[in-house]
Amino acid sequence: MPSRTPDDVAAPAWVPPAGRPPLSSRMMRAAWRGLPAGRHEAGWEPGLVVPAADGSPLVTDHYFPRARGDFPALLVRSPYGRGLPWSPQYGLLFAEQGFHVILQSCRGTAGSGGTFDLWRNEAADARATVSWLRGQPWFNGTLGTVGPSYLGYTQWALALDPPPELKAMVVQVGLHDPYALFYADGALRLENALAVGVGMHYQHQGMAPFLRAALRLQRRLRGITAAQPLRGAYGPAFGTELPWLDDVMTHPDAKDAYWHGASLAEPAQRLRVPTALITGWHDALADQTFEQYGRLRRAGCESALLVGPWTHTSALRQGWPEVFAESLAWLRAHLYGDPSGLRPTAVRVHTGGENTWRDLDDWPPAAAAAAWYPAPGGRLTRQAPAPADRTPVTAFCYDPADPTPSLGGALLSRTAGPRDNAALEARGDVLTFTGPPLAGPVDVLGPVSARLSISTDTGHADVFTRLCDVDPQGRSVNVCDGFSPLRTAGQAPSQVTVAMSSTAHRFSAGHRIRWQISAGAHPRYARNPGTGASPLDATAFTPVRITLHADSALVLPRSPGPA
């Protein structure tokens, strides 16, 4: 597409209305630092009604540059309302940069008609909105999409059958598979489910109701997650029941008809629309981002990946200058034909431990797998056990009446991220295996995994496994982790491979690599009752004795050195 500037094009027939963006949005915009200067004054046309395919009114705000010219459009579809922070972050900021921004409330939210139904209406409603766009005098036929979290899901929904006008997508800390948001191989991601419930039910009502509900959930979280039975316990904290959340929590099987059509992995397997993906190492949706990036690359789709030192929420707060710059550069390159802001490589990742950014040609980069093995005395060693050696290394008891607590990691809440693991590792139900002080730096770039050989005395248990960086003062900080239900046959060891997400991390000289293993992380994951009963309905708990065997290994993707 040839490079152009708005002043080179004759003014359209459409005359911008006089409205200015809301005062609250302009005040938030003025408080941001590290963002590029605006190119235009932004205007605002609120409360437009877009008819969905079934006639339901979809309430939409239109932000635009108040200038002569021909500007591309951005579609932003959200179930979280059109006020703060969406109005300044997407409406005002991108309009200032020369885009028409269509900020729309999904059906059943913030005044839009119909009933919100997680994931089932987004494709049809997105197509109806594009049809409406074609009739607007200011629409020049060039369209992009942008947005985070569920706003990423609405982008993938449009990509199921991408309209010819769609020229670029930017999916920030985005969702494409609701099942994987709520479940890990059938185990309920309890804290995520509750956080999504509060966000979906309250955020579109305004920031004040949402913040009150979030604080109420935080105060009552312990009581909710410790309830026996768990089913329905969230009701008093939410002030209401949410039928869609009940449905989610009672359908743990990914093959259940309930989940049919929920995953939007398929569009990425054949997409030709240039797509930029953004996530953080501690984003609850990071693995979904890595999966979609791999699909896009295999499909030959032009794509880019940015991974920062962020959680799901901090990417849009502390990380916003980098996230916005990346998003803007991608959209200007593909909607304006101006590639000057693009970086030279497809991938940029923040490397923990050394606190630097690395530009890479692809993700994951080429790396050799290095296995570390558990040894008696809590040692972690590179020396492999003898072939077929399944001798017990150590054992511990997991008591679901006092479940191993979760600490930091990849969550949707503000409690996510790296944390000092001292209190967690002091518990008797948490194993740690620690390597010797490193003589030189060790760079780990790519997916981390654990091969576990485990036996239990009941056959009903889970496993949570974590990679930590231990500094010379002994402080242990989580890098990445993973969770999996165990399917053991009594006392006989069973093999399970646990994906522990991905990382780019430097273990500096003098630091030590630590492998942490436990049987839960509550309430991040619903506790296993130890009986085989559903965690939702269990009222009786049975302690489980878990034994780790020598033919277990922590597998790290070792980079040959700094980039």
C-alpha cells in the first residue's frame, strides 16, 4: 500500500461533529507519560446505534481526528463498557494518531440490546458492524482491529471470515480459547473464573461498581474458595448468580458440546491479515498468545510478537507506553503504508534477570534442551539417574483441608507476577530442589517443561511445578510454572509431562536454579479433594501421600548465550 498522509487527500463529504471526548478521558490522557504526541485533535460522536444481524441495537461511540483528510478505521468491540479506561486508551489516543475508532459495546452490555452470551454472538455481531461501517460517509474502506483480553476474542471472531476491508489486527494480552482460560486439562482455574465473573458482570456498569465488586470479591475470596461445597459459593460476593459462570464451572470436559465453537484457534491457521500479538511473561493468557503466534507463522501470515515483563493487567498500565507504541507502529504500517516505526525483527522479548530487551527472528528461538534432575537432600543436578531408575527421591503429604496456597504467577488479578517464594517453600507440602551456584550466566529462552514420575496412595491428586531463580542472598523468585491433574495407578509410578509455559530469563553467575513441586496452588486452581469427587461438590477431603521418583526431570531450553 503506498505511503500517504491525510493532507494529501481531498476532504470527505462527511463533516465531523463538534463533540469533544469526555472530560475524564482527556484528564487521563493528560496524565500519561512516555506516549507519542498526538497528530490531531480528537472528536467524539457518542451513542450511535448499530443494528446486529438479528436487529439488536449495538451501542457504539465514534472517535475521529478533527481534521481534513481520509483516515482508516479501527474496530474495538468490548463487553466492558465504553468509559474508562477504554475511552482514552483506544478511542482518544488512536483518534489523535489519525484513525476513526469505533468503540462498541457487545450485546447485552452497557446499553446494547440482546443478552450477553460468552463467545457465541461475536462473529455475527462483528460482521454486522462492518456492514454498517460500509455505509458511513467517513469510512474509506480500510479497517484494522485492536484491543486486549476479551477484546482480542472479538478480533479473532471477525477473523473467522475476514472482510476484505480488514488489513491489520493487534491482539493485546488476548483470548482465543475460553476453555483454556477456565480449565487446565479439566482442573478449574478457580481464581480466573471468579475474576472473569466480576469483570463481565460489573465492568460495563462503570468503574465505581466494578471497583466495589472487585474489592468485595477480594475480601471474601478466602470464604468463597474454602466453601464446602464450592458450587454456588460465589453468589453472596457477587450479589447475584451468573448462569453463564455456573455453566462454565460445571462443564470441565473440553469435548463437551457446551464448548463447541468456543475456541477460535482455527482462524490463525489460515489467516492472511497481518497480525501483531502482545503479551507478558506473567499474563494468564500468555500461552494462548504463543499458540496463536505459532499458528500464524506456520500459515505464512505476516506477524509479530512482543513479550514484556508484564502481567495481564500491568501490560495495560506500566507497560502501556511499549504496548501502545508497538500497536501504533503495526497499524500505521498496514493501514497507512508507513513501515518506519516497525522494528527489524519479528519478535521482541524482555529478558528477566538481566532486565533487557532482545530482538529475535522467531519464537521460540533455537535452543538445546537441558535436563536437571532431583536428588536426595533437595539437590538439583545435571547428572542423570541410571536408566530405568525409579527409586523414590522423597515424598510429602498433601492435605486438601489445608491446601497448598498459590503465590503470584500467571493470573488475571493484581496478585499476579514474580514474588518472593520463601513462605511457600517453608511449607511441608512443597518440595524444592536447588542447583549449585552458577559459575557463569545461564540463559533460558523458550518453553519450559517437567517430566514427572509420581506415585500416590489414593490415585487422586494434582501437581504444580515451578521454576525459580534463587539469588546469592537466598531469595527465591518464580519465573514460570505449570499445573496438571495426575492420573496415577496407586503405588506404581505414573509419568506425566507438565508444560510450564515459556520464559526468556537469565540466571546470573552466583544465582541458583530451583525446581519447586507441590500438589496444588489454591485458589488459583480448585483444590483436589483427594477422593475422586468433583471439586465443586466435594464436602469430604482425603489427604494424599505423593512420592517423587528419580526418573523425573526439569527440562530447560538453553540458549547458547546472550543475543
